[in-house]
Amino acid sequence: MRYTGASIIGIGESSVGKHPHESTQTLAASVVQAAIADAEIDWQDIDGLVVTQPLVGGFPRHSLAVAEQLGISRQLAFADTVSMGGASSVLSLQRASDAIRNNRASTVLIVAADTPRTGQEREESVRHFAKQRHPSWEQPIGMLNLSAYALLADEYLRQHSLERDALIEIPVAMRSHARSNRNAAYTDSMTREEALASRLVSDPLRLVECSPINDGGVALVVTDTSNRGSSSTDSIAIRGSGFATDYDSVTYKVGESVDSPRRAFARAAKDSALGIGDCDLLMIYDSYSIATAIQLESIGASAKGRAPEDFREGKYSTDGEVPVNPHGGLLSHGHCGGATGMHHLTELIKQLRGVADGQVSLRDGVGLLQAEGGIISAAASMFLTRMQ
Amino acid sequence: MDLQTWDYGLAHRISNSADAIWWKAFCSGMITVQTCRKCLRDQLPIGTICRFCRSQNDLGTRVFHDEVNRVGSTKVTTPAAPEFEAAVPFTITTFEADSGVRITMPECASVVQSSRVKEPAAIVPCKCSLLPIPHIQMTFGSGE
């Protein structure tokens, strides 16, 4: 097959957890060094930069500050900062790909790093997430992001007549996957009973159904495929992507279902001429258990109301019909604040290269990254394929 | 303590946040939703554009009662700010009117939730002092 457009030729990533001796800037520097080495390029080859906005250590024009710190300011023909929560992973890559397709840049560096676990007090994190809610309708009544997701979870469980603890299957599966991942923050075993013993933080969600905030970083090098050719087995092609939104605040959700993941996926499928049946694995943004279920059902991987049962039956296990988040997802691998979801991307690339810790078996070398930001407010989908 | 004296700072913030006329109606004993004056379908801050009829106008309030569906409910145990520390745990519930307008309000902890089996027959402003923020009280129907 002849590949055109953009491809990923290098990745660098940190472990996820506590990095008390690192700042957001030093973490970024480390992962960038690793990505450039992996891509086997020179610093001067980079002429584009996309960064995600961190919670800790961010600058008002963050991409320019990162360029300054890396000493690449004068060589850039393109720079941008993406701030779309969990959808930033797909959108960063989409932004880089678009810049390459439109000849704005030929080799784009993507940088995402953050230290919200050790770089700020817990109260600051809570305040940050409280301020994300609608200033008129949600902040005054004490709503946090997790409560907004809990409202979705309650609605979902009622709509499908499921038991209150049905979603617990998802964090249990994610923990099982994380156990083989050296970079995951949480790798001790967790049975269903232990998960159910976790405290309710916003009914019906338990603590283990909410992704834990951690430190971590990722960098990627994206280039015009024609620069590298299709001979390298380490290059991963960006095949197609899509974006959709329904609302920003959950208060403005209309009707029973969340529809943006379905529309984003349909756009990505059309853009890439690929479908769910082509995928060897699915990387689903799992900030909360309910987000995972809604997205899997929206993209047609599970029937409506069936995702928890599909997890329980092993459909999404690492040796199942179509593995989901073999690295353990945000729920066990960890949520890196402004760099959240980027490890889904590096895991997918490692899986397609055949070098992941918990390597799954591949058929055609096709994977999907399905992400969401806000309260499933922004949905973004992207198909990646191994070049062969 | 009555509604007028509850946490004046918070009330002031709510009022300033969007010139919230629903707050004033709430204090006078009505559950209302701040809607587009033209089509009455959208909840919106003053001066913004209605998502449904696209008009940019002053607002009216629609009394929010009778035919409502409870669409989501959660018991909050993590305070979002210091003023909520004394309130947790409390319940936040989203209701949807037949017109499609939604309202999300706290309920005081004294109301026992049985969200899967009972639907409220009526929701009214609650004047108890258990929750230091404007909140609602529900009356359950006898359909269960």
C-alpha cells in the first residue's frame, strides 16, 4: 500500500506516577530527547511544534515557551497549543498532520508534559476541576467534573436498567491490563470485590472508577511520509481522524444520549475508509468508567448498555476479541493532567510496532484512538496503521 | 436561617455570575429556569444567544414544576470549594422538563434518594438549613 500524508516516526515517554524531582519543563525536555533519538532525526529538522497546555508550569503562550526552552524558536514555521482536555491527544496529532498536509511544516514535534501530582497541592487540583464547570449553573452548586460524570453514569445505568455497580468491571479490567506495563502507576492486583470496597466519591462512581492524577510526559515526531518512505517498520501512518461536539457543560446536554463520539468516529471512518471491524485494538479515553462505556457503545464496539458485560466476558481483555487499553488506561496507568491521553497514543504506536510490554496479537496492524475532553464534550477519533 | 440570609457571599456570586434571575425567583419560593423570552426552550445567561431560536434577548423565567423527569442524580462527597465543606455529602440532581430544558440543583442530605424506583411528584425550594446553598426538596408520588 502507498501511504501519503503524515506519519509518526519517533516517540519518547516517561513513566507515569510521582516525579517529585522533575518540573513540567524538565519532563518535557527528557521525553523530547527520547523522541528525537527514536526518530533518528536532527534537531534542525524540526520546523513545527504542537504542545498541550499543562495544569502546572504552563505559560500563556505555551508553545512559544516550550520552543524557547528547547532552543528551536527560530527554525519553526508553525507552532500551536492545544487545550481540549482529553481530546488533546488526537487533536495535537490532527493539528500536526494538517500542518504537514498543507505544507506549513514538514516535521512537527508534539510535546505534552505535566506534573499535577507532585507540582501542586490536592486543593489546587480540586479548584482547577471545579473552575471547569459552568460559571452560572454548575460552579455555584458545588459541581466537580467527577459529579458531572456521575450524573451521566446515573442516567446511563437507569436508561439500560443496569445494577448500580455494573461499571466496576471496567476499572477491574484496566488494572489487570496495567499489571504487565512497566510504566503504569498502579500495578498491584485488584479483584472485583476489592474494587467494590472502594469508597463512593460521587454516587454511583467509586474511587477506582475515576482516573488518578499523576505526573508524566510524552513527545512525538511527525513527518511527511514522503520524507521517510514506507520502508521503515517503525513508522506509523495517520490514516484519518474526526472531531465532534454536542455541548461544553453537561447541563446543556440535550436528550438521553451523548452523540459526539459516534459522529467523531463516523468522520474518522470516512476519512480513513476504515471501520471498527478493521481494528486490532482500541484505545479508549477512560477518565471515568462511564466515559469508557459510552464511547465503546457510541462507536459500535458494544451494543447499547452492553459495554460493562462485554468487559466482564473478556471481549476487551488483552487476549480478547478486540483488546481495549492494554496498558491499563487512565484508570490504572494514570491521568497526567494536561498531558492526559498521550500515553494512549504512545501505547498504540508501541503496539503497532510490536514492542509494547503487554503486546497483543495483530492482524492487519490497525488501531483506533477514541478520545474525549470535558464531560464527553469534545470527541475525537483517529485511526493509525502500521506501514507494511 | 432563611434563604435570604444563607451564605450571602455565595448568593452574591451567583447573582453576579449571570444576573441570575432564577436565584431571585428561588428566594421567593419558586423553582424556575432562566429561559429565552422568545421561545422559552433554552436555559441561558442574559444577553447570550438562544441555541434554539437564535435570538439574543433579555430573559424570562419559566416556572419549573409538574412534568419533569429526573435524568441523573449523584451524591457528592468531595467539596468543590471551602463553602461546600459543611454541606457534603449532598445530592445533585438533573431534571428535564418536557420542553427539553434541564435544571441541575442540589438536594439537601435529609432527602433519601431512591432514584431508580421513584420519580418526584414535585420539586420545591427547600428552606432548611442543612445545606448552605440554594437547594430543592422533593415530594415523591405514590406510583411506586
